[in-house]
Amino acid sequence: MNDRIKGLINNLAKRNIGAFYCANAQEAKDKVSEFIPLGASVGISGSKTLQDLNLVEILKGRGVKVFDQYGLGVDKEEGMRLRQLGIGADYYLTSANAVSWAGELVFLSAFGHRSAGIANAKNLIIVCGINKITDDLNAALIRAREYVAPLNCKRLNWNSVCLDKGICQEDVCFPPQYKRMCCQILIIEAEINPGRVKFILCQENLGI
């Protein structure tokens, strides 16, 4: 662990966010399993990082109840119902779109369930690769809006301006012409409840 990573972990701790370093993806997966007990329920957000780590299937394989809106055969109506249930689950599992070196966490949300789960979950677990670390909050917001959103729109084939034009144009990206991914931007600057938020930092590139 280099000094920059140590600094980030210390900065997160100052914000009452528990930070845990993992040297590789396997350690990150093990840490998530360590935090979520058998019999617990889990809500999830859309996340390439969770996909990369296969965390949903790992948790299901352990007998954990996952409200998986992306499961095989789940239609739009059922997906929305599962998103709502996930907000009130015992744990909410997600990844940040960006994290500043000072410890601010940035999240984008389209429907708002992700914002609600992150902000209000009983227990929040955030898994991030080192590729998401930025120098400051402004750079984190730029990363989320101008790098992450366009790639996710391309990955999911969302008809947004950044898919159509290749660049972010938040001043014109509105429904019904466009399906906007960054309808909400949530920034966690600190956490008031001790132990509610756990941040797992993996010394690998994960997700987008």
C-alpha cells in the first residue's frame, strides 16, 4: 500500500467512513462476504464493478437474499419492485463512480433508487478499484459525468446525448428526447452513523 492509498484511507476515516484495503479482487470479494452474514438481505445498484467481481452470484450462492433487478427473466415492472425492496434491505451493495483523494464519494443515478439506497441503507458497502480515485472533488464530478456516464450509456445502449454525440451535454440531455443516466448526482462528504458505511478499496482496476 503506497502513501497515497494510505492517505485516502485516513481521509475516509476522518469522514466516519470505514475504509478497508484489499490487495486484489479476490480479497475484495472475501471482504464483502465477511461483512454480509448468512440470512441477510441485500439490495444492489447497477455496477460494472459488481459484475466484474461476480458478487451477486457469490452472495446468492451463499444463501443470501439478493433483490436482483437484473436477474434472468425480470421484466421492467418487477425490476422496479426489486429496486424498491433493495432500498430497505439489511445491506446495500454498490460502487462509486468516483472518489476524491480527500474522501468525497460521487454517485450517479437515473431512477433515484441508487441514491436512496446509498443515502438511507441500514448498512452500505461500497467496492471500488483504484482507477476511480481522482485528485479532488471537481475531478471526481468530471470523471462521473464525462467519462463514466458515456461509457455506461454505450454499454447499456441508453439514448442519451453522450451516446449520440460522444460528449456530455447536461444542458440539453432531457426526456423525452433523451434517456438521461445522470438524473441525480449524490455526493457523500461524511457519515453521521458510526459503522454504517464500509468502503472497500481494491488495488486493481475495477468497473468503469
